[in-house]
Amino acid sequence: MPVQMTMPSSISRALAERVRARRLDRGWSRAELAARSGVAIETLKKFERTGQVSLERLVRLAIALGSHGEIATLFQQPMPQSLEDLERPTRKRGRTQGGTQNLA
């Protein structure tokens, strides 16, 4: 990945450009995508210009453009690359049941 694509602002702007390109490929105006997604047209304009949008609105845009499958797979577990990966026990993280432990 190019260095500039590791900057959050660069990634956001690239996503905005991809949304704009998909919108234009479908022949939709901003008003059309706004209506189909439930995202305000002013929010869509700002997103296409700056790359700034909430996650929920980005998901709405992706659904309207038929790209929600790409978001659904964003943080999936990686596929095992070897038998060793398959045999390695998975570690569950999180809090223990029952709240705090008794330290008496």
C-alpha cells in the first residue's frame, strides 16, 4: 500500500472518489443517490468533496450502490495459510462473566 494511502484523510478521500465514480457509472445525480440512500444531499456533497462522512452514512451509500458486501467483509478473520494456522488455538478476548472478581 502506498505511504499516502496509510493516512486516514487519503483513504477517506479515495473512498469518496470511488462512491462518486460508482454514482456516475450508474448515471445517477447526487439527488438520486441521496434519495436512494437516505443520506442528505448536502452530506453527500460534503463527503464527495472532503471524504468526511459517518460510518452509518457510508454504509447507507454502499447499500444504495450495491457495494455493501465489500463493507461486510472488511474485518473478517484472515484465511489460514498453513496447517499450523489451523491447529493454533484461538484465543477469546473480552471480559469475564460475573463482573469484578472477589479479591478477599
